[in-house]
Amino acid sequence: MSDPKGKSGASGSEGPVPKAVVTRLSLYLRELEHLVRDGHSTISSSQLGARLGFTDAQVRKDLAYFGHFGYPGIGYRCEELIAEIKRIMGTDQQWAVALVGVGNLGRALLGYRGFQQRGFRLVAAFDTDPRKIGDCIEGVTVYHLDQLPEIAQRETIRLALLAVPATQAQIVAERLAAAGVEGVLNFAPVTITLGEQVSQIGVDLAIELEQLSFSVANRESAAAPGEPPDAAADA
Amino acid sequence: MSDPKGKSGASGSEGPVPKAVVTRLSLYLRELEHLVRDGHSTISSSQLGARLGFTDAQVRKDLAYFGHFGYPGIGYRCEELIAEIKRIMGTDQQWAVALVGVGNLGRALLGYRGFQQRGFRLVAAFDTDPRKIGDCIEGVTVYHLDQLPEIAQRETIRLALLAVPATQAQIVAERLAAAGVEGVLNFAPVTITLGEQVSQIGVDLAIELEQLSFSVANRESAAAPGEPPDAAADA
């Protein structure tokens, strides 16, 4: 741990790390991996920021939550910073992940290649439909939800993807918590409530589409139809 | 438009609006809708911020990009701010959306209830597999990708969900752009490159899972096994 104050982990800093900082760490990680693939070995905070649309101060401040990673006159060593961010994110280890709900979305998640690359291994799927139990989809076996406690223990399942109908989300999430699962990624379009010992993140796909409509709608207003491109400059 | 400087739309502010601000607008919108459902008619910036883990200054600064929406001694009127944010996001209008790629993920997206609620109407699906052409899934007809230009014009399709295999994403995105689609939400785990006239957002589901593992891993280090809870305080 490179934190000079001898603190250990993110929880050692003052107060919890803002969620936005953690999101940016994921973006830094991906950009650093691109850089390494393109043959770069070091990068400055301003270069890294510029590639993602952040200031150099933002990059430095975000990383300062977790320690000192830069070298004067050099910047960051890409491979080293990749390893540090992975350690911070917990993805320097493998996570055993369960999927609950083998509908269309569940099948899509089982086939999603992006998880494995990041250290997330889907080890079991669960459903209550007897026609699906025993199926093997993308190499993952479908078990009855009643087997969750047993399989969760056997496979050391710590994270779960919740892809059940909205009406089932809360009750299934509680069963996951009871089986010792520590984190739930909820794809159902409904808010679930769990105790403090379980982390949860809700995935709202409509937010992404809304971000897209903002971008399209506001590009439009930048050059409104019928208005000459230079009109704004005259206002 | 309530901007006192008489500027029009987000593009009128100094420089582009940071992506993080737009993401937070989506979160404010959802929280305001919860508040209205719970019977609230007004809320202060500090209350709104506290519910989402942001400071009141952050809330005020974010909204100030788009105008003045608060009332002294009252705060924000929830219904009014909801309408303003929808206008800013472009979701005060209906958007005709196409899906390309009718695999498991595509089928899941066709069945996703969250889009319609936000003003996004899936009007057509496209694939190249002859066995799928002509199918009707969740009320949406599957057309051959070759019909894209014709259907896009007829249905005034402006946004598209790209759920094709990674190897096809770039070429299909180019066909969407050529058919006049203005925004692409890319679910393929690959970066696509389009001209400036098309907005695009990549959905990386592994980022969400990474955020979850951060949360679990760092809760863990806050109370490491075998270490008494007070040990950190003695360091």
C-alpha cells in the first residue's frame, strides 16, 4: 500500500469515497489498458484526463483517495497504475458470480463476454421454472432457487446478477442475502431494500438512453433548423 | 426558458455540459418522481442532495447549467423541476427507437419495461437471420437490416439500440448513421467510431459489476477478518 499515512484501503480515507470517483476509476482503468495496448508505458494526469474529458486536477484528486501513484517528471507508469486500480476495485481477485432469473436478459448476461475479462466468473444460474432446471447455458448450469444456499456455499458465491421480474426482485434479493451473497447487481426496474451487510447497485438501462437523448437533443439546439450556423454568435 | 441570460438550451452555456452532470440530472429526475409519488410538492437542494449522496452545492451547480429553478424560502417545486429536467434531457418528447440484433440481449431489450416509461418507443427491430425476419416480439416487428433506410424514414427513427456481436458492431453502426439515425446506444463490448453527426454511448455492464466489487471489497477491508474493529484507530 503506497499511502504514506499508513492507512489501509479506501475505507482508511476521511469518509466514504464518492460513488462518482469509483465510476471514474473504472474509466481510468479502461483507458490505461488501451494505452498499454497502443504501446505506451507512462502517461501524465493531464494526458489521461484529456482522453476522458476530465481535468488533470480531477485525475490526481481521484487517485489521491487511495495513495500516491505518480512519479515526478514521469507521470504514471501505466502497468503499475492498472495493477493498483484493479487492487482498489477488488478485481485483482476472481469473483464467483451467480445469475438469478434465466429469462432473455439472464441468457444474454450468461453470454456476455465482458464479465470474464474483468475477473467475474459466472458459476451458477438459478430459476424456479422446472423446465429450465438442469439446463446448461453458455457452460453454466441452471439450478432451482431452493438450492441457492447449498450452491452459494459450495462455489463461494459472493456477487449475484438479479434478472428476475420486478415483482420477484425484493423476495429473491432477500434470499440471496440470506445465502451469504455480499453484493447484488439488480437489473429489475424496481428498487430493492437490503440490510447494510449487502451492497447493491441498480442498473437502469433507461438512464443510458436518456443520456443519449440529451446528447442528440442538445446537439440539435446548437444548430436549430432554419437558423444560420452563425446566428448564435450574433446574439 | 428560465435562463436569465436569454441563452437557449444547454449548448448556450460556456463549453459543453460535463457528462457527469447529465448523469446526475437523470438521478435527480428519478428522485423527484419518487418524492411526488410520496406526496411531496417541494424540496430543498440540500434535501434532494442528501437523498442521493451529493452536497446541496453540487445540486445547485448542476442545475445552474440550465437555468434558475429554485424559489427562495421554498426550494424546488417537484413537478415543475421534473418537467424542466425532462425538457433538458429531451424526454418531454417521444423518441422512436430501433433495435438492431435480435439475440438474447435484443429480446431482453424488447421486453424491457423501463424504456417506454421514459418516452422511448421501440418501433422496429432488425436482424439478418432469415428465420427471425417477420417475427413479432413484444409487439415489435423484426425486419431485415436491408430495410433499415426505408423503415427508419417511415418511422422517423432517431435512436438505436445496437445489440449485435462485437465483430458486427462497427459496420452496423455505420449503416445506422447512413440511415439518418442520430444516436446509438452500443451494447457490444467493443468501441465504435462514428462521425460527429451521430451521438453514441457504450454500455459496459462489467463497469457496474466492478462498482459492486469495489463496494464489497472495501466494506471488507473496513472490518478485516481476525482484526479487532478498533485496530485501525491504534495505527
